[in-house]
Amino acid sequence: MRFVIGCKPGEAKPREEKVAIIGAGPAGLGAAGYLRCRGFNVTVFDMLPEPGGLLIFGVLDIHVNKPKIKEGIKELINMGVQFKQCVKVGKDILLEDLIERYNAVLIATGTWKGRRLNIPGRDLPEVVDAFDWIFQYHLWKYEYSREKPMIKPRVVVIGGGLTAIDAVHVSKWLGAKEIHLAYRRTREYAPAGPRGFKEAEEEGAIIHELLSPVEYIAGPDGHLKAVRFEKMRLVPKPGEKRPGIEGTGEYVTIETDMAIESIGLVPTPPFEDECCGIKLTKRGTIDVDEYKRTTREPVFAAGDVSHGPSLIGPALKSGVDAAKAIEKYLNGELGWRKA
């Protein structure tokens, strides 16, 4: 996968302006490639031990060609893009400092936090967030961590998205003997679709449709022993692509040793609440306009942190679009948004 967009090495005329990019995932890498192609000095700040973000540490090898991704990153480095790894903006360096030191700043920090269920037993040690668990798996697999992720003989994965299907794969690879996948709708309406559910079945997962978790049940020893679900039914919603759901009042219990929640991701800006004059939307995304401008000059935002969870392609395109806007801004062709 190439991130150098619109030029050949050595073709760009050097420029004096400096751009800081926060996050080395699809959006950040796409923006870095576009801007470096046009001669800008680009520095990427990233909290992970190597560039790639979701492409390396979030997505399984069976879905993407990671050697090709690493080749694309190496090409960026050879063109002069500077990467500063294991640097968490907001902790190791302040966002305000970057705003003062650089001519433009692009926030592309993605969605690195999973939504969690607010049901009894959620704090049991065997109840984990799928996205973070898969991230820890990759850290261990690539030898950045010596700690193997938790795995138990019996696992219940809760959710119907691509991350839930990946959690089934990783559970099997790590040694789980019995895997259940529970989703509150049917596979036809799941984000992963029938194809994803077929993948899970091929790994040996037992599929449960129209089940919504209501309680994690602990045994006398304080460890998870079962998950209680309410049976659901689909309810037509005129004008909507997917039907709604409602409880039936009937319940089932699945015995398990571990529960993996995969019910969505939330944006992770490099600050708590609002900072530095940068506003957030009600969904927690960074407030941007059609040119990816935030409410603080000269800060732009792109990728999932600005539009919510998405696939690799839309995130990459968002980063390139932001880079084009940054180029216009630094050329004096684009002013700042009105308050």
C-alpha cells in the first residue's frame, strides 16, 4: 500500500513550512504522503512503537497485506517524513506546543477506545473490550510485549461487527475451546454481514442471533461463569435500513469463562473534553467543516476522529482531503472558518 500520492521521489520542490501530524494510521499516513510530495516538512507524532496505527495493530493479517503497508511507510521515511514513535500528544508533549511550533497541525488519532456495556458484572476481570484486547494481541505477537493476552477455554463474543469477527479468530488462535458469538439482531443486519458470520462459523463459533446481554454472572470465586441474555425480536422502522429491536421478556444463559465486548468504537482526540479552542461534537468527534478545519487555527482533523468509525479507505481519503486543504491554507488560498 502506497501513501506517497501525486509525485515521485525527489520531484517535490522543498518548502519551509512545517506540518505536524498526530497519528500514524491511514488518515495520518495519507496526509503525510500528500504533503511531503509537495515539499512540506512533515513530522508525524504517534503513540505506538511503529507507524501504521490500525493497519498494523488493529486489523488482522488475514485482512491486509502488512508487509506492503510497511513498504509504503518506508517509502515515506525515505522521502523525508519524520516519525516520532511512542509519543503520546497530551501526555509526552502538549498539543498547544505543537500549535505554536508548526505552521499547521493535523489531528488523525482515530478511534482507539471501545464502547462498553453498562450492565451488572461489567467490571469482572474476565470481561474485556475487543478492540483493546486485539491491540494487546498484536503487541504480544510482534514482540513489543511479553504478556500474552488473556484467553479462557470458553469465550462469548458480543457484537456483530468486523471487530467481533476478528475477536472470534483471535480467540481460536490463542487456544479457546468453545466460542460463542451473540448479536442482538440477525446476521442480515449485522455490520459484518452474512459473510462475516460465515467466517466465524468456519472458525467453529456457535452463532446466537437476536440475543442482547443483560448481566454478567459471577461464581462464588468472583470470576465470570455465565452471561445472561434477553431474547429480542425485530421491529419494522419505516424509512430505516435496519429494523429496530425490542425485548421479548424471555431470557437465556450461556456459561462461559470470558466475555469479549465488541459494540463499537468512540473517537479518541489527543485531549480530554475540549482543549486549545477545539470543539467536539455531541458524538465526541472533532468539529470540522468541509475543509477539515477545526475551531482553532491552524488545526485540522481527519479520519475517524473527525467522522466516527469507518473503514480503511474512507479514513485514508479523509487524510488526503485534509492535506489538500492544508496545502491551500499554507499557500494563502484558504482562510479560516468563521466561528
